Amino acid sequence: MTDKEFRKLRRSALIEIIYEYQRREKEMQSEIEVLKEQLSARELKISEAGSIAEAVVKLNELFETAQKTADEYIMQVKRKCDAEASSEEETAMDVLEQNAAEESISCQTKNE
């Protein structure tokens, strides 16, 4: 509307126009607030996604380290078991050799 058209309007019509503009302004302000909240929520989700991705990377590193440590521990246990088995085999061989020697001596004494 032009200035002339506004001047020709009655007071009641002008009040209605002003009222309508105020109503629209309130609607737009509330819509702006909703949009700001949505934007804030999205920004939070994006920052959380970054935090989650970082946490996943750190967890992966932690699991890899734990796996390496477990593998090393298992290897140490296997080496220890192998060493003990070898030691037991040597002890068993020594016992068998002693028994064989004792039997050989007892057989010799019996034969004499």
C-alpha cells in the first residue's frame, strides 16, 4: 500500500493492519526461537558425533594394546610351560637312567 492509500483508511482499518503485523511478528519470533533450538540441537549432535568418533578411536587403540598384551602373556606362559615340560622330561629321563642303572647293578650282583 502507498502512503495515499494508508491515509484514506479509517482508523479501525489501520488498527486491524497494525494488529495483524504484530501477530505476524510474534509468530515469526516464535518460529525463529524454534529454529534456533533446532540449530543448537543439531550443532550439539555434530559435536557429540565428533566426540563419539574420538572415543571409538581411543577404544580401538585400547583394545589393540590389550590384545597385544594378552598375546605376549600367552607366549610367556607357553614358553614357561615348554620349559617346565622340558625340565620334567629331563627329570624323567634322569630317573629312568637311574632306574636302569640300578637294575643293571642289581642284575650284575645277582649274576655274580
